[in-house]
Amino acid sequence: MPTHLLPARLRATVTALSLTVLSLTALSLTALSPQPAHAQSSAPAADCADADLVFLPAPIAPWKGAPLRVVAVSEKPFAGTLSLIAPNGSVAASSPDRQGGPPYFWYAEVASPAAGTWRAAIDRRGASCSHAIVVSATEPPRPQPADGSLWPIRAAWDRTTENLFSVWIEKLFDAPVEDEPSWTALHFVLRDRSRNLLFNYLGLNEDQMNMVIRPDCADLPYFLRAYFAFKMGLPFGYSKCSRGGGGHPPRCSVWWNIQHMEPSAQHDQAELPDGDGGVTGTPLAPAAATPPAATPIPGKPPKAPPATWAVHSPDAARHLGLANAFGRYLSGPLADGVHSASARTALADENSDYYPVPLTVETLRPGTVYVDPYGHVLMISRRIAQTDTAAGIIFAVDAQPDGTVARKRFWQGNFLFATDPGLGGPGFKRFRPIFRDKAGDLRRLTNADIGRNASYADFGLEQAKLTIEGFYDRMDDVMSPSPLDPRAALMEKIAALEEQVKTRVTSVENGRKFQSSGKRDAEMPEGATIFETSGAWEDFSTPSRDLRLLIAIDVVRGFSDHVARRGDHYAMPAGTSVAAVKAELEAVLAQELAARKFSYPRTDGSTWTLSLKDVLDRSTLLEMAYNPNDCVELRWGAAEGSEEAGTCKRHAPAAQRARMSEYRAWFHDRRRPPRPTG
């Protein structure tokens, strides 16, 4: 284990990392024998060890010319204050603010640390759980590439690194509950040193290279996992999968990793077909280290790889540099290698990058991915426990085709669930752990391995056994285990709907800007591909978003009936009938919908204000409001001839409107059509 990752129970003096240490190709975190934490009182050392307390100093090689950032992470909650103690014994920074849960963490920073030996310490039950950090007086050597791997592997995936991954995700996207944070691209988040615990972690100025990182929803979890693995020296890989269709879930037949990388001739293949059509030899077994060679899709000759893409060899970093090679890896093979179906493999499928988890507080932690059965993917960024006055909340982040990254809250309107096996395996999943075997090759844990591994032990098929209604009921119980006040719960639903509507404002506005650019109409795909295509339609239309919004409207409208059905989950007022509770909820709903307002820019740039009530009243019109070739007024359901529609100057072509009328039943019935075989 590299010393910068040592748990408190593995007491050791941290020295400035040398070039030799930075070039290590592998060192398992479990390779060292556990030792008691250093406790500076008569309290037992177990007071530190039983919390699984881990300190992570940053950067990887601290020196006086860079801020010293320290995060302390624990699997269990306890009250404590993180202190950064300078070489002269003074407390240079401290924080009693425990965040997260689980895992739980504290964060402190010193802008200009003095050279010498520092201590990061947390007081717990009278014991000082501490960790020594040596800050160098001179800038340390920079990390160097390693033979046979795109980046050096210094650590292993286990409970420690998974917890650090969760903490990194939570801090990266953290914001007050009432905020609706969004960014126009992921690189703006990663360049924010106040958010990114790993900002310039390697000492390469890697986060100041103006690297453009703009994933879509399927890319986002992979990009975040790859970024963390790159910084921390962890294994990484991805599968090439079909998209499924014709009643069959997606399947993955080839797995590439940072030691065995995808050949450049395959870089431009969007996907592999179901069955054996795109792969020669035997389908890859979960534990195999070297994937078989893949052949081009029949009838589709491979294109020449882009001139800017040169990352098809694990030794590319020797020619490009570590950071540059990583950036090209993201934008090249990884971005083109994964898609939304990569996450929708069947729940029990072991040839996959994800595996399903039980629905519990312990498993639904930051970094866990949610897979929409229709193609959308989100990653949990924060969980807020239920209080006496508010329901529990799970926040997640997603990315849109235009590159926008935004935070959403879990609810039925944003997190769709289905039980059709042909759609694949929806629900909550975690990244399948990758490890180095004795020969040094990278392999993935099987489902059985995960179940037996003490760092994980969380593979489960519970979600496969749930109905749609049962899934959401189970999630309500996980987020809010105590009976909820019905009114408070309704307010959470309304807030979620409002958040979803305001997010749509941005998407529709992007369509207005596309129209204003003078470009020709976006070409409308046919059939189910309106939900899943490429080009301007993918970037500026909103069929998937609008279908989710219509479902969200149904959830809010039907909430009083839901409370009546699940009375045991709610703190029903004593002596009040169910009918009276329903009537009160419906009155509150009407009042809130009328009071909550938002504005959108019309075609001429002037703003028009609507209420949430207007949105619900226009739900029928919103069944045909997703076409970016229509004016924004029509996309918000403005009636023809109304004052609101007076600025409308553009309509979708008649042929497109005719197809929209044909497809309207999908939106009216709240059902996305199956993907065709292909």
C-alpha cells in the first residue's frame, strides 16, 4: 500500500515519495499486516481501529509549494475534530464538520504548509488517532510512466479506496440542499480546486492543462471512475457491449483495460452486435485477463482513426506524458467504447462493468450508479438522512448530450424503473472491482467473488424480484425508515418536480440557441430512435426528458392516493380519516403548484413566466413538445394565437409533426417503445 493511503491502524511515518515509489507497478492495500492505530492517551487503540479510519493527504507528495489538503474517512459515524498540526506543534487548521454517511469524512486544508513532519489527528473517546505527513522543502520528482500500463498501478480496489472514491464524488458535487447546481461541462467541476480533493494531486499541473472533458450520461460514471483511478494509481477497464433489442438485453463480449487496450482499428465501432457476429473466438469469461481480438462489424469497414488519437497502447504515456495520454484515453477509446447500454446488462451477467447491489443505506453511497431501463445513467453524489421534519434524500448527478452536468434528487420522475428483461437490468449498481492477479494481469471479480470479498460482500439480486411499485416503496423505506409526515413528503415531491421543470428550461433554451445559430432543421429519426440517436436531434430534442417529466406529473398528481395506499409508511394524524388527509394534501398541492413560478426565454429573447400549475394543465400538449425545430413557445405548450405564442416564428416541418402525432401514444401512455433489434 502506498503510504499516502495508509489507514490509521497501519501506523507508519510518511516520507516524501521518491521517483522509485511513484514508479511501482503494483502494491496491494491488503499486502500489509494491520497494526494498531497510534493513540495518544490511555484509551485502547481499538477506538481508532474499529472506525476503519483512513487519512488521505494531497498532493501525493506534499511539499511547501502546494496546499496541503487532508481528508479523514471512516466507515462508522463518530463525533470528532480533524486537526492539522504543524511541525512546531501548533494547530494550523481544524474541522469538526463531519460529512457524508456512509462513508463519513472530515476535511481540512493549509494553504502554505511549512516543511517538516505534520500530523493529521482526530480525537475520539479521548484518543488521538493520528497520521504523520512529511512535507518536503523542495518540489518532489514527478510521477513517471510505467511499462505495460497506461498509468502506474500503485494501489488496489478495496473498502479503503472505494470509500475514498465515495468521498471524492460527494465533495466534488456538493451543494446546499436547496440549490440546483449544474455545470456546462465536467472539466469545470474538476478544475475547481475547492471541490476537487485530487486537484493537481500528481504534481503534474494535470488539472490546469485546459483539458476538455465533456461526457454524456453514459460516459460520466466511467470518466469519473477513470479519473479517480488515474490519480490514485488504480486498475481500470471497460467492456464493449451491444445495445440489446428485439427482447434481448445488452451483452458485452470484449473487455479492455489499461494493460490490454483496444486496438486503434476498433476505435470507431459504436457497438458490437448481439451474439457472436462481432467477435471471433470464445466470449470473454469474467476472470480472463487478455481479451480476444475483435473483428469489424460485417458490412461496416473500419474508418481510419482520428489523427489526434494515439492512445491504443499501454505505453502511450511514454510518448505523450501521463496527463496527456490520460486525456486522450478519455476522449478517444473510452468515450467511443461505452454507451448507455453498457450499464443495462442483465443483473446476473458477469461479463459486465457493473453489478447490482441490495437496496440499503450501506450500499447506496456516493459512486453507486443508477441505470435507467431506457438508457439514462446517473451516479449517486450524496445521501441526506431523514430528520424529524424532512424526508431522506438521495442526490445524483447526470450528464446530458450537450455536456451539461447537473444534480438531481431521487424520485420516480427522474429514476425510471421497469421489469421487462428485454430492456436489460435497471436499478442501482456498483463498478465491478478490478484486481491484479499473481501474474500481474488485470482481472474482474465474479459475482461469487464479490459476495465472498470482505471489502464488498454486496452483490444482490433483490431488485430483480421487485415490481415497479415495490421498487419505489422499497426506496421510500431506505431513504426514510421512520414514518413520514404526509405533508412534508408531498413538499419533497413538489420540490423534485420543480427542479425537473427548471432543468428542462435549460434544455429548451439550448434548442432556442441552436435555432438562432442559423443552422438548418435538425433531422428527426424514425420510430424508437427518437430517444437514442446522435447529432443535433440528440443534443437539442427532449423526448426522454419529456417522458420522465410526464411520469413525474403523474406521481405528484397521484401522491394523495399513494399515501392512502401506504398509510403504514406515513405518520397519519391521530383521529384523522384517510379521506381527510387526502383532501388536505390535495389542497396543499393546488396551493403550491400555483405559487411556484419559473420563467423561460421566448423566441425574441423576452421572458415569459409560468407556474407549475400551468405545466400540469398543459401535460397533454407536452406530449408533442420535444422537437427542437419548433419554437420554444410551442415546446412549453403555449396555445396557438395566445399572447405567449405571439413571438413564435418557427414550426417543425409538417412531415416531422405527422410522425410526432404517430408517436404521441408513447407519451400519452407513459411507455417508451422497445429498441429495435440491431
